[in-house]
Amino acid sequence: VTANFAVPAATGANLVSHVALTASYRGDILVGADGLKSKVRAQMFPGARASFTGWRIYRGVVEVDSQVYDGKTMLLYGDSKAVSVLYPVCERRRKEGRTLLNWGINCKDEVLAPHLRGEPGPESWTRRVSKDEFAGVVGGWVF
């Protein structure tokens, strides 16, 4: 996705966004909720890096031997300190009666063990961690 922004002189401070140079959207506000490697941030603030918010996300994919949900349903679960999201990601497996389940745990730094708290280090979508790192966050959850 390529996003370009402009301030039209004739209409004031409207933002103009071009998605893949094939569509144009106009609005008074743009919410750039496009993640750690944000294209919106890169275009609006060249060279700026994401800053640690005190929240971190653990995610993974697991294959389940039974069908979970209907292929269109998402489960959100949690509280003000940790939230989990689960949803199926493979239609082929669903048709076979199995589930490839994407899961994510978004948690406040304060719920982690003290030695894990603080700036998590370099940005990474693929860093492997032991489940012990976040097991304490979800240990009491029942689905």
C-alpha cells in the first residue's frame, strides 16, 4: 500500500490518501493504525521510529484438530491489562474439519515478570520466545 498525503490549498487541511495509486479517499482525519512498520508514519514523519507504548504483542499460529468457529468469527477476550484475539486463517483446513488458528496476546508491560519489562529491543515480527514468557498473563483465562 502506498499512501500519499497532501494539504489542498483551496479546501484547508484535508488529507488526501491514495491507496496503491488506484483509489483516492478524502477526509478531515487519518488514523494510521497500520502497525509497527507503519507506512502512514513513514510518509508523514520520514525517519521516525515507533516508540515503545508499554504494550507488547505475542502472536502465533496453531493447528487444531477440530473445527473452531465458522471461518468468519473472531474471539476477543481480556481486560484492561491484557487482551487476546483468536481467528481461523485457512479456509482449506476449515473444509477438512480442522482449524489453523491465528492468536495474539496484547499485554501491558506491567503484567509480565519483572525481568521481561521495559523496552523490548529491536522491532521484530518473527522473534521466537518461550511460551513461559507470556504464560503468566493468560494462566487464569478460561474460554
